[in-house]
Amino acid sequence: MAEQMLLTKEGYEKIVAEHEELVTVRRKEVAERIKEAISYGDISENSEYDSAKNEQAELEERINKLENMMRKAKIIDESAMSKDHVGIGLKVKVKEMETDEISEFSIVGSTEADPFEGKISNESLVGAALLGKMVNEIAEVQVPDGIVHYQVLEIYK
């Protein structure tokens, strides 16, 4: 079987919405641009035509990528998850032991990761170290500057 892609329900819905937008709206817009560029005459030296064809190729590549992601998706049922251990689809509040800095992360599949929004991948150094930890346990994370210790303060949905 093909490799599964772990996604939260929210992440899967974003992929489906983007796919729908590209297929129903963007495809038509690009087709119109191509049609218009062809109406200008000789397409061998038509920069508008070349630009529209390149955009079409990029659009179709993105659509194929999204379709592949939807086929491989394994949606994490957050409601069925236990909050006893850190897992994909859950949120975790941690304290960095060296600095006492408090951080909150959502553990998500690699496709959804967005560190700027606090969404870290289960495959990242921090995410992998936190997986399976319980409240008050310490996760050791090997980073380029040394080792960082995170104490799990809270696990929630």
C-alpha cells in the first residue's frame, strides 16, 4: 500500500478546499488566458501564451499533488484520542527547563506543519521527542546548540 500521510481533519479539509478552488475556478481562468493569448495570433513569439501555458503546467502539477495527498491521507480522529499521552492531533503546553519559557504546540503530520502557527510535525526533532510523553515527563531534544529539555505541562485537544 502507498505510504500514508497523517492529517488532522482540519488539514484534510484545507487540502480539499484548495483542490476544489484550483479545479473549479483557477483552471477556467488559466484556460481563458490561453484562449485570449491565442487570439493575438502567432503563438511562436507570444509571451502571454508562454506565460499562460507555464501557469497551466504549474496549476496541473499542484492539482495532481493535492489529489495524491487526498488519496494517501489518513485522517487522525482527534475526538477518539486519549489526552494521557502526547500524540498527533493533540496540543501540548511545555516548559523549556533551561529558560522556564512556556510554549504551546499542536502536533500534526508533516504536511500540515507550520512552526509560525505553533504546528509542529510529528517527524520534527521536538515533535518526535514529545510523542508518547505524559504530563510532567521531560522530553530531551538534541538540537544543533546542544540538548533542550521540555517538561510537558498540559495535553489537550
